[in-house]
Amino acid sequence: MIGIFRNPPAEPRAQALPDRPPTRQAVLEQVERIVASPLFRNSKRYTGLLKYTVEQKLGNRTDLLKERLLGIEVFGALDDFDTGGDRLRRRARRHSDRLCDH
């Protein structure tokens, strides 16, 4: 009888990190959940940047994560894209902020 008067079970705790990294499929499924969220689903640019960076990381092509290439590949900038401007940096910062908000 005493057991019925105990406090309700606490919320489940976050699981400990697994011993091995997540599979490619698990990462891609998580990306799809993120881009379907209200913070991302209406922005092709933020969605594109997230997908591009994750794909490059999963493919061990982090050398392609350069400001100039991101401007051209993700944001459709021309080949003469000026990397000296702050526009791409502001976009990347807003993208990072959205991920934190998610």
C-alpha cells in the first residue's frame, strides 16, 4: 500500500551518449526532423545550409566548408562572390542561433 503514495516517477533523464557515433541514417533522420520544425521549414536558405554542412561532414569533406564555397553552393552566389563582406557571416550566425533555439 505504501507504494501507491509515492511521488510520481520523474521525467526520464537524457540518455548518456552512446559508445559509438550515430549512424549516417540516424543523423540524416535527425536533420529531417530539424528542417521540418517551425524554425526551419519556411527557410530554404537555413535548411540548405544545414543539409549541406551535415552532408559534407558525413562525407568527410569538411575541406568544402569554406565561406566562399558555402556562398556559392548554398546561397547561389556568383563565382566572383566577395568573401570580405559580412552578409554570409550574418546568415551563418542566424543559422547557428536557430539551431540553438531548436
